[in-house]
Amino acid sequence: MYTTGDPDVVVMEWSVAGTVVRTGSTYAMRYAAFVTFRSGEIATYREYWNPQVFLAAPDGQGF
């Protein structure tokens, strides 16, 4: 988690790795999210990930 110059904005980054049960193939994806808070509640949430990684999963059509 990263802070920004704006106390109402947070940037988060994480990754996921595992094995697809159906095929035994491995899967690894990185994610990033930008969250803006207003009055203690989430005002906006933007998440980014690479769809190419998902489409390249076991059978070329995602899971």
C-alpha cells in the first residue's frame, strides 16, 4: 500500500499466484488499485490487471 500527497487517495499493489485445479497449470497475476475516499467511504475504485495473462491461462480462453 502506498500513500500519496492526497490523504484521501491510496494506491495498492498485490500479486496472486497459484495452480489451476482443472489443468494443473500455474497462474500468476499482478494487480494495482487506486482508491479515493470521501467522508470515510470509498468514492472511486480503479483496478488494473493484464487481461493477456488471463487469456493465456490453460486453454487460451481464461479459466
